[in-house]
Amino acid sequence: MINNARPACAYTTADFYYDLPEESIAQTPAEPRDSSRLMVLERKSGSISHRRFSDITDYLKEGDLLVINDSRVIPARMYGIKEESGIEIETVLLKDVGSDTWECLVRPGRRCKTGTVIIFGGGLLRATVLKSTPEGNRLIKFDYDKKEGNFFSLLDRVGQMPLPPYITKKLEDKERYQTVYAREKGSAAAPTAGLHFTPALLEKIRSMGVEIVPVMLHVGLGTFRPVKVQDVTEHVMHTEFISVSEDAAEKINRAKSEGRRVICVGTTSCRTVESAADKKGHINPVQGETGIFIYPGYEFKITDALITNFHLPESTLLMLVSALADRDTMLSAYRTAVKEGYRFFSFGDAMFIS
């Protein structure tokens, strides 16, 4: 059973606003990955330290358990043409619903009625719009010549990385929008907190006696959907597919029972383990859809600490981190980050909330 419970919330959406200069938005990733800056926030005291991400080992100890999301980003953005008119159609894959059928974001939507056929890559992929969803997306069935390859191999040939709209510079290396441990294809956006890790840093962390456990959440663009309602609790989350294996569940449960810290790398890992937890804080193996929405008032069952990036104003992700620390502490830390010149969002710097 997946936990989607929602508590009451004392705040409105506007209570999660902060001023962010445009120049604070990172356009390119740090090189090397672990050279990005790291703000360490001690949530009980509110104290802040300024470090480099490679220093994260100073804040980990033997027995800690690090939860990572090993979902892999697919080149989900494609540009095709409408068969009957030649009009360009932008399509972003959001969710695999099986049998080569995907829920997609399309632009312009008015040109993509049921029955519309879109051609990608000169015919490598042929797509038919099956129907519209209540959110205004489209269910699209893809057809292709199996002799040319499978769906994902063809997607690699015709698709582009679906970078967020606030990143305007071209990404030269597709792998820089993947974590070094990305494995299972399916995400429409990267679990960006994991972008800071290098193989060498992960090996150093393991050598310290820190356990690293993968779970999976295929990130959809719904994670970044703006909150347009004043009452936070009325916001509807777009569901995303999660998976927690029996092995991962066993290891996390053992760590909790032994009083060891469970540290989630990214809000996606956090949402996954919290979705899989029952009221007693026991993790169950799961595969299914989660629409969990975490905001102040939520009681964390599994997450003891969090490694995360800096999030958009009034976003569900800012609300999540404001539930782990309190809202005032978090917004104060964000104002400090702006003042100190931290880089924000997907390719930006990191925060460790301990």
C-alpha cells in the first residue's frame, strides 16, 4: 500500500515565496560534479555552514544509510511534424503506460486532437494521439519498425534531453543530466541532488561504512507543476511510478530499527521511501503510482536527513524541505544562499539538511 496521506497545513502558497535574481539560476553544471557548493543546515539550531560538496563526507558517519534514486532520464523531448499538415509538434514523454503508449505533453495542444498522427525522425517513430487526459496532456501510441531497434534505442536517435525551461544554454554532454548511478530508463527530468556525486566520492562514502541503497522514482514534469491554488492542501500532484525492492526495504527497516540515520539523496528518494512507509514507520516493498505531497505538518516516517538542491519559489519541493526543517528556518537559509551567491535549481548547488 502506498502512503498518500495529507495533513492540514497552516500556510498558503504565497508563504513559500522568496525573491530570486535571474542570475542566481545555474545554466551549466559544475565541473567536476562534486566541486559544487554545499550549504549545511542544522535544522534544530538553524546554524549554517558553507562547504564544497566533496566535504559531504565530513557530515556522514559509519552506519548511516544513504538512499539514492537510480532512475535514468530519457531524451523525452521530441520535435515531429503533423502528418497531414507538416506543422511542427513538440512532444514531451511524461509517463509510460505500457504497450508503447505514453502520456505526453504536446505543443501546440490545439493541433493534437484524437486521431492526429505525428512523424518523428523522418519516420523512425510514428505516433497516434489516442485521447486527451483531464490535465490536458495526451495519450499517444508509438509505432516503429522493430528491425530499426526498440523504442528506447530509437528515442536516443530522435529525442533531446528535457531540460527545464529556465536552463537556456545547450547541454553539450547528455550524461551531465544523469547521475553516475542512473540505471532504469523512465524519468522525464533528473533527480538532480544526485548529480553532485562522482564514482570516487561514492566509493569513499562506502569505505566509511555508509550503506548506499537504491530505490526508484521515475520523475515526471508534474513534480515541477506550479501550485496555482491559495490553499496548499488543494494542489493535485501528478502521480509518478515508484519501486522499492524487498532488499531495499529490508535494509532501510534494519537501519531504522537499529537507530541509524536514513539520509535521502533528493526529494524523489524522500518521496519514495515516505510513500512506501506505513504509519508505524515500516517500509514495504512496492511498485506503483505515488501522488504523495509533503508540506509542513507532515510527520516523516523514514527520512532523518536530506541532501537536496535549491528549489523554485512557491514549489511543492520547497514545501517538502520546509516540512523537514521549519518554513522560517528554510526561507532564512534560502535568503542566505541568495546573498552568498549560491547557484539555484537543477544544475545548481546543494544543501544538506541534518
